[in-house]
Amino acid sequence: MPTPTLTQSLVIALLQAILVVVFIFVVVPLTLYAERKVLGYLQLRLGATRVAGSLTGLTGFINRNMWKLGKVPMLSYWRGIVMLVGDILKMILKEDILPTKADKFVFFIAPAISFCASVIVFAAISFVPGTLFTLPAWVPIIGGLPVSGAIGDVNVGLLWILGVASVGVYGIVLAGWASNSKYPLLGGLRSGAQIVSYEVPLTLSLLAPVVMSGSLQFGEISRGMAVGLPFWGIVPQFLGFFIYLTCGFAETNRLPFDMPEAENELVAGFHTEYSGMKFGFFYLAEYINMVVVAALASAFFLGGPWLMPFGLHGLLNPFFSAHLPALLVPFLCQPHAIFFVVKIIFLLFVYIWVRGTIPRYRYDQVMAIAWKYLIPLTLVNLLLAAAVRYCCAV
Amino acid sequence: MEQLLIKIGQNFFLIFGVIALGGATTMIFAKNAVHSVMGFLLSMLAVAGCYLSFGAEFMGVAQLLVYAGGIVVLFLFVVMLVELSKAKEKGLFQRQTPFALALVLAGAVAFVGVFWKTLFGASAREALTLAPGLVAQGEKLGNAQMVSRGLFAEYLLPFEILSVILLVALVGAVVLAKAERV
């Protein structure tokens, strides 16, 4: 395998960055759509169906007849998807209002900070160990070179993720301040305080995988938690997974912790004065952060890119390679980025599921949960992790 | 192209250093306190970049996590909540100016005195370390592992004493806050 030169490795990194951005911009709009639909079904309604639904043509014919029969037409399940285009166009085309008394520079830069911080996190996330795919030889500069499954699976990857994610708070706090208005300021401070508080149990709960795998490298932790143990990380770390997910919900300002958007108290929180694409960036940042939290959870607790849970690798892999068609064997027995993405998507569904199920907490309750319950629990969990490490690492 | 990229890679420290200085300058000269904090944030991020450019990845990311992600947020909170009136601010800083100037001058003289040789001559042959054995280990182990071994194996007592100093600050803050309320 040829060693890539500096130019080549930079071009590969650029390619990977483009792939990550494409991944984000495919998953995030689909999450928006899924949020409407899944929430609709959880609340016994259809969700977005009516936008751009046609009553003409073949689709319309089937739809009309199924409605007549008293059934919900299958095609109408997908009809709301056109709403996405409307959403995106609305954000881009809407008038971008700048409040007169706002601090112009800070008002401008705050959504950028939020958005950039949430995207840069992906640099250390490893989608699959080793090579993702090898480029064909005809590609101009980088032909024949392997593209690895992570942009930079650095030695301190987990700390990088936490560090960059914590810079994202500035977007929220500065947006609240720069709007020069009471509700955004209160909303910004409140969600800033919430995020800073929940960072403590979040980091402590991620310390347990670090203890159990003995590394800070993202791919290494993922491997240690998926195949280094005799079972997936979620089994010995069920408590840790639960705490991590709770903190992840709070970090991304999602229900039941969406304090900044408690409409009855704060109008729309820190982004009250924002409109158009500037608001769009906050919106995107929230959903990208959800993807990041889901990625960490699926890599550390749900086996990451490895398919087989509960130590079935050793048991099933010989069986598979003996009896299954040759095409399927590498797919089932080896880590694959698709499994990782599927787990992320499942966790994104869990986000929506929880949103439709659990009512919102009061602000003092949110703080009490973080400081009085979750932090002591994480410490207990850490002891548990150390015990598992002591027992398993012979 | 290749040569240019290598050249840029070698000068990352310089680039980040200039950015850090720019941030620090913004912090001092900005009229608005929140702009000052943003300058400080930029400076902290650039210092993290400086550490990374030296291959001290643990140090760099810890800088990012602790200073940029934690301490500057607290600065921002305090500045946003306790907005000093302009006149009061000016009076405070005007009284400090002569002392600050004298201290900075003394600091600059001390710095140049110590580093005169390395500033304009050949750099030191060996890095100044307390435990050369750790450096040899660091070649094999990762950066984070080396730091943790140093902190928790070789220098546990000094490390714990340092954390007691932090505890003193915490207790002091609680005492001050309590006294005000009663």
C-alpha cells in the first residue's frame, strides 16, 4: 500500500469531510420529517400529510379510493415529505431581520459558532475501524488510496469531541445577549446554565467506557466496548447508557429538557429575535448535536459498527462463513459503517419517541436532576465500570 | 504544492500564535466587555492550537475543554449578569494603569533576561523536563497516558497539594457568598 503524501492525505481528508457533511444533510432533514410523522403517530394522528398531496394521476386515484373505503392510503404516509422542501426554502428565502439595537457582529457570529462547533465534532468520530473504501485508480490525485472510516481518529478523540461540543454553548449564550432583548437573554442564560451543568454528568458517564476500554481514542473505545467485552457495552453499562442518554437530551435542549424553548415562559428562548437562515443554523445545530449524541451512544454502548451483540462473533462467524453465500459473509461478520448509521437512526427515533411520551420538567427540577441525582449515579456507575474492568481484564 | 503545504504545517505555531495575540489585543482594547470575553475565547482556542502544533494533543484538548469550554463561559456569565456602569469601569481601570504598566515592564525585563539567549541564538539542546524517563516512555505510550502516569504515579503528592489549593478557593467562595446572605 503506497504511503500518501501530505497533499494526498489532505485531499482525502477533504473528501471525508464532504462525505460527513453529505451524511449530515441527508440525515437531518429526514429527522425533521420523521419527527413530524412519528410524533403524529404517537399522538394518534397522521402527521404531515396534506402538503403537496395530489388528488390527480395514479397516486390521486389510489388515494381517493382508499379514503372512500375508509382506509388511510399507504401513499399518504409519504406525502408530507414534500413539506421538507418547503421548510428549507422558507428558511433560505425568509427575510433576515436584524434588530436595531442588536450587537451586529455578535448577532451575526453566534449561529456560526453553534453550527461550526457541532460539525467539527465529527472530525474525531470513527464510522468504521480501518478502511471505509479504497478509491479506484482512475481518480486524479488520490487514485488507489484507501479512505479511512474517520477523518482523524486521534489519540484524544473523546476529549476533542467533548471540548469542541462545549464551545457550542457560546453560540446560545451570545445569541441571547446580542439580541438585546429580555426573553432571549434569559433564555440564553438559562440554557447555557443547563448545558454547563449537564456537561458534568455527561462527561462522567462517558468516563466509564474510557475506564473499561482503557483508551481515549474514539475507534479504540468503540472496539473495546463492542468486541473487547464478552457482550455489548450496554449490558454492564446499562446505568451508564441511561445517564448518558438523559444528559444527551439535556445537552441538545430536547424535550423533556427544552428549557430554552419553554414558550409560556420565554417566548422562543435565545433565538426569539432570529429569523431566516440564521435561525436555520441554530435549528441545524440542534439536530446535528442530536446526531453526535446518538453517534457516541451507539459507538460506546450499542456496539458501534459491529453487528453481532452478546459475544456472538466468535460463535456465529464460523457458522456464517460456512453456510451463507459468500456475498453476505464479509457484510455480517465484519464491522460496517451501515450498522453504525442504522444504530444512529434508531437512537434518533428514540429522541422523538421520548419527546412524544414524557412531559417537560420545570427548570428547578432540571437542575436538581443533574446535580442531586445524576452526578452521584455516575460516580456509582464509574465504580461499577472499574469492577467490570477488574473482572474482565484478566 | 507539497512544499508549500509542508511549509505551512511547520509554521502552524506561528499562525496560531499570531491569532492568539490578536485575540488578546481585542480583549484589552474592546470597548464592550462581552467583546473582550470573545477575544479571550479566540485567544484560548488559538493557544490550544499552539499546543496541538507541538504534538501535545492532550494538553491542547484539555485547554479546549477546560479554558475555552468551561472557564470562559463563566467569565461570559459574570460579565453578562454584572454589567458595570461605564463611569465606574473607567475609574477602576484608570487607577490600575500605572501599577499594571510597571508590572508588565518588570515581567518583560525578566522574560527577556531569561530567554535572551534562546531568542536570538541557538535553541537549547535538550528540553527542560523534571523527569527525563517519562519522555522516553512517551515515545511508546500516547500523550494522555504519559501525562496521567506523571500525575498519578510519579508526582501524586504535589498534584494532590495543588488540588487542595483549588479547594481553598472553593471554600473561600462559599464563605464570601454566605456572609452576604446572612
